[in-house]
Amino acid sequence: MCGLGGRDKTFLREVERLQWLELGALCDRNEALLEQWGEQLGVGQLFTSYEDLLASDVDFIFLSTPPAVHADMTIRALQAGKPVLCEVPAVASMEEARALVAAVEETGCLYMMAENYCFRRDVQAFKRFIEAGEIGRIIYARGSYCHDFRSEVDRWVQEGIRPWMARYEIPRYITHSLGPLL
């Protein structure tokens, strides 16, 4: 796993519950955070260099880094022969999207964008209705999504820390809507 400082803390806490998943390595530039999570989760391989992580013997890379570097880091991992699970959003432009698709096609490595909304119970139930033919042929679909970050406003005002979900222009962060529709 690469990137330990943001919303990935939820994932790290869940890893403790998942007996079938073994974190082989952690990577972050923040050495204190890296050592803290490494000790808490019993992970021995700790990297402050992404290149060193890519050269290691891990089975796949989970990227939970800032969105601006998702495409570049994903492409580098694929080129290193590592399958990738990457947090949303995957890309910030059509050029990055084309480069990511090309890297997947050229390397043959697996890639998945970690769009959790596709796996919500309501979305999965709706998918089953569609697959069973219970609602007829869909000819039009529309979705919208906005994060509720009212609980973050005080911190934003007092500490000047803008919550991650307020850093995107509304039309550019569309994965929660588009993923389930696709």
C-alpha cells in the first residue's frame, strides 16, 4: 500500500479485520507515519521510496495517494509489472485516461479503480434487478452525487484545512455517479 496519510486510514483499520489479506509492504514519505502503521499492522517492509516499493516482491500495489499523482503512479506500477488498485479519481484529464488505458493494454497487468459505490447494497440490488430482467430495458440513466461535508466546515474554517471532497469541481469528480451507472 502506498499513501498512508489521507482517507486510507479507514482501509488500514479494515486490514486488521481481514484475515485473508496480508499487507506485504507500506510506502509513504512520512517516516513517522510509516513506522507507526508498520508496527500496528505488523508489516516488515517499509518504503519511503516508491521506486523501491515497485522493485519489491509485492503481489500488487494499492495506491491511496493524492489524486493528482494517481495516473502517473499507476502507469509506473503497471510498467513495473504490478497489478494496481487505485483510489478515485483515476485520472484528471483525457490525456491521463488514454495513457492509463494504453499502459493496461501494453502491460497486460490488472487495473481497478477503487470506486466503492459500485459495491453498495442498493447499487448491487439494482444490478441484480437489471440482470434478472425485472425492470425492462434501460434506455436512459442519470446520476448525481455531492459529498456532505458539513461536519468538516468547522475544521476548514478554524484550521484552514480544506476537506478532500471540496477540492474538486463538481463535474470532475463523477466516479460515484458514473461507476454504478456503467
